[in-house]
Amino acid sequence: MVYIIIIALASGLAAFLVLRRFRPLDAVPSPAPESLLLEETTVTEPIAPGMEGRAEFRKRGSKPLPLRVRAMDPAQAFARGAKVRVIDFRDGCCIVENSDEVHLVR
């Protein structure tokens, strides 16, 4: 009788461990795009003049968040790996500028 209980507990534990492996981990929810304002990120898909590209945002405790990005100046382009800063969010797309830009607030 004791052996049957031990076998049942061991098989239940094994099933739990196998199912937990395939279940997604409880992750911190992705940040809202509006909370990314003034955040710096790296371009993952190049931004051509007047076109959209992609950037991947990484916030502490959350998985990477890929978003569409577009340059503030339609004539500006950014290559893959360029550092950019989010300055606005319009129509589901983040508007970015070069992260070296300096803005003085008065």
C-alpha cells in the first residue's frame, strides 16, 4: 500500500514538472508604448527615409518588446544598430530621433 502511494506521488510530481516546462513563465507584462517616451533603444530593422523600421525595447523584468519606429524628420534614416530615443507615439508607431540630440527645457 505504501509503495502505491509513493509511486502515485512520484508520477504526479513528474507530470507536474513536465507540464510546468511547457507552460509559459509568469512574466512581467510588457510596458505600454506611452511609457517608453524618452527611452533609448537600438534599431533592429533599418529605418529608410520616410519609412518605418523596427526597434526592440528592453525594460527590466520584461521580455523584449518589438515596436514599429519612424524617424521624426522624414528625410532622416537610421541603420541597424543605431541608438535612438523615443520622443512621441502616433498611430501605433514610435517617433524617434538620434539619441545624441540635446533638448533644453526652459
